[in-house]
Amino acid sequence: MFTYAFMQNAWLASTFIAITCGLVGVFVTARGMSFLAHTLSEVGFAGAAFAVFMGIRPLDGMLLFTIISSITVGKLSVQQSRREASISAVSSLFVGLGILFLSLSSASASYATTILFGSIIGISRGDVWQLLALALAVLITMSVGYRRLAYDSFDATGATAQGVRRNLISIYFLLILAVSVSIGAQIVGSLLVFILLTLPPSVAKYLGKTLPQMLLISVGAALIGVWAGLALGYYTNWPVTFFIAAIEFTFYFIALGIHRWRLD
């Protein structure tokens, strides 16, 4: 398997993607922003389609769209009362834009499928270096702002009382989430990138007792999912995304069962 360059690229890229999504996802669930990860995945689809229309890398288009829209979407959906309507409106708009851009670019149906569901074959060494640079940027940024982000995510009231600039941290996190969605979509596609941002952290929420434990469990679940998914996809010639989704769902189901058993 590792004698093929495309598999080497896929394993290297997916490792850093899993680490990034596993870490960021813990704060996504803590901040109650799973809905936003799903919305940004659809925004990313429109960005990738726009990139195809413009003749640039799909990842560049995804980054452009998700970064610009993350703050706007996040602000629109702050209030619980208008969250559902905001998500529906934004999702509908960007899905429509994605279809329009693909239509204008005369892209084939197979290319649209690649954007939506990902493809390990299409990852070049240049794509890998770009993904690694973005993943490292997210990880370094998170390490610098870890304490404030953790405080604001898990104790918002205390953070406010201590004078933490919550608006600034919110913008900072939205930008990190946007980048994470864009790079995660390179493996599982824009349609299912929220899998890596929500299921491993949900497993960690049920099994971990401290934040470091939750981070380790989330990253571990994400890594096992993508590694096993890549291997199974290679040997069976079935879609890698299917295996990643099935593995992460299995982890979640087991974690939920353990959690309920502990409560009993």
C-alpha cells in the first residue's frame, strides 16, 4: 500500500487532518457549534465549486469562502431564536451557489462527487504540503490561545467575570474552525467533513473526565478512523469516506453505551 505515492500522500495528509479536527472538534462541541461545522461544510462546497470555475485549487476556494463566511454565519446564529432560520438560509444559498459554479464551469459529475465526498487519489504532494502548513498553523495558534479558549468554551460565565475578551476569542475560534473545515474536506469531502469535527469529540465527551483526556480521546478516535478508513478503502476499493463514517459512528455508539452503563 505504501509503495504508491498517492497513498503516502493520503496517509500523511489524513494524519494531520485528523489531529487538527480532533482537537478543534472538542471546542466545537463544548461551544455548541456543531451546527456551524455543518453549515461551513456546505459553504466549503460552494467555495470548491467556485475554485473549479476560476481554475484554481479547490482548497483555495474553500478557504476563501469559509473564512469570509465563518464570522458572518457565527454572528447570525448567536441567538438561539434565529439560529435555525439562519442556518437554513445560509445553507440553501451556498448549496445553490455551488451547483451554479459547477454548472458554469462545465465540470463533470465525477468532479462534483469528489468535492462532496473527497478523494484520496487526487491529493498531490503539493496539496500535502499546503495541508500540513495549514494544519500546523491551526495547531500552533491553538497552543498559543489554549488557556483562554478553554476557559471561554467550558466556563463562559467565569470568563466574562474575569474580563476575557469573548468577542475576540469567538472570532479567533471561528477562523480556526473555517480552516479546519477546509482541510478536513480534502479527505472526507465537504458534505461529510463535520463527521471528523463532531463524532470523535462526542466520543471524548462521554469517555473523558478532564479536558486533556478529552483531547487525547478525540484525536485518537479521529486518527483510528482515518487510518482504518484509508486501509480498508485501499484493500476493498470501497469509498474511504464510508469506512471513516462507519468507524466513527461505531465509536460513538460504544461510547454512548459506556456512558449509560456508568450512569446505571
